[in-house]
Amino acid sequence: MKRLWGVLIVILAIVMGWRLAHRMTAAHIPAPTPTARVTVAPIRAGPVINRLVAYGRVMAAPWAVHALVEPFEVSVTRVLVNRGQSVGKGAALLVLSPGPSARMALLKAHNDYRLARLALKEEQTRVHLRLATRTGLLVAIKTFDTARLQLRIFKEEDLRRHMTVVAPVGGVVNRIVVQEGSTVGAGQPLMDIIAGDRLEVQLGVEPEDVPTIRIGESVQLSSFEDSARPDVRGLVSVISRVMNPATHMINVFVTLPMANTYLLGEYVEGRFTVVSPSGLLVARAAIVPSGHRFILYTVKNGHAVFHRVRLGPHNSRVVQVIDPHLHPGMPVVVLGNYELKPGMPVRVQRQGP
């Protein structure tokens, strides 16, 4: 029995020594590095195309408003149109008559002209008889010319008993200031006409989108009021540099084509196609946020290569990236990139688009 127990103890010691040696050997063997399965897509070169949508209303261009005024006081006999009415060029708008001050001014102009003409003839006779100097004659001539000019102005302004004011252009009656029976002073507005072929659209654009818009850029416009009406294309004419206090947006003005069926005050939708300068394009899925920065991984010799990049223009599908070490055609990881670390072995399981 003692010999048997001795043999068992020796065998147990051998087994335990072998296991201890195996564990120590295994501790010095490094664990295999995991290999990540990824999907890659090549870097492309090109612009980023965005569709920008803005909303606004049809309004009159600043140069489209024609204010009707008279250079003398008038009384309004009849108003022949209503606000918002479409009128053609030459259409009758108002019937006026000279106001009390204008009639007095006309009578005074006639009287001044008659007296100046008599004074001139008398002064010419006095000079002929050598009873006056030429200085007095020159004064009489000047007075006569002034009176004649004043009377001619009244005649050219057609100061008659009744006058009809006609539309200088075809368009829409925007504002009627006067009423029948009212008296309006010289130079005071009577009515505004907006030329029908000089309308524009005021669109509200978010401030961050303004740098992507250019003067002269084409805008596709569609009506909110009539969906069956065909779209038209306008051109960006003015980009405001002041924020609209009512909407907190930037006003962008779009000139409508001459032939259009839009109405003043009509709500419209404008769609811009914004094309950025060409750059390096990657799928949005390739970008990994890292704090306040952005990174992506490329694949080289079966390993992940780390890149810290700056972002340029982007849309819902692609992003322009800026990094001097990137170039078109390099494979960028678009799936599985959140599991990667720099230098990690990777296996490409498929190519992205």
C-alpha cells in the first residue's frame, strides 16, 4: 500500500507540474486580434447637389409701381376703376377738374401774360422815342418771357374744365388714394398702377442657406393657390443682407418671366438647385463623429487606416471631405466603421455603391 500511494503521489505531481507549465506557456502567447467585417465604397470626386425649398408671396417689383400725380390742385369728379382691377394701357381711370387754386393760378397766368405783353410794347415804344434806356427794356423782356413760359406750362398740362387720367401702362390698380368729390393738392398721389409684367416673388430663406444662393440663379416656382397651374422659372435678382424681423429669415427676391399668370399676394413655393464646387465625396455613413471632430477609415493592405477630416457641403446622401491624404478611388468603410480602431485587421465582405 505504501508503494501504491507513492506511485499515485508521483503521478499527481507530474500532472500538476505539466498543467502549471502549460498555463505559463499559454500566458506568453498573445491572443489573436479580432478581424472586423466591413463594407467599403470608393471615394468619388464631384459636386454636392442640394434641393433647397423656400416659401413666399408674389409682390410688385420696386420699379413696377407707377404713381399718378398732377402738378396742380385738382378736384376728383369720378373714379372709374376699383382696387385690384386689371386695366390696359390707355384705360380711363379718373375724371378730374381743376381745383380752386389751379383755376386761380390759370387766371393769374393769363393776366400776367397780358400785362407783361402790354408792358413790353410800352417799353419798346419808350426806347424807340429815347425816353427810356435799354436796361428797362431788358427787364420788360424778361418779365414777358417768364409770364409766357408760365402760361405755356398750364396749357401743356392740359388744364381744362374736365380731364381724363388714363393708365400709363397695363397692369393692376394697387391703391386708390382719392374719392369722388375730394380735392387733392399739387404733387399729391391719386392712384398707383402696378405694371402686370413686372412682378417678383419674395421668398424667405434660412440664414445658413443664403451663402449657397447666387444672383442670377434659376428658381422653379409653383403656386399654392392653384396646383394645376404649370410651374415657371424665375431668376434670383436680389439677396437681402438684413434679416426680416417678422419671419427671422432672409428675403430673396426672384424676378418672374414677362408672361406669367401669378396674382399679387399669391403664395408660392420656390425650389433652388444648389451645386457646390467639386471635391472629394464619401457616403454620409462613412463619417464617424468623435467629440467635436469627424473621422473616417480607409482600408489598406487589409487594415483600417484612421483619418481625421473636415466636412464641406453635404446632403442626405454624400459629404464632401477635406484631407490631403485622401484621393479618389480609395476604399472608405461605410459599414462596420463604428467597431474599428486604427490598424485593426479588416475583411471586406462586399463593395458599397
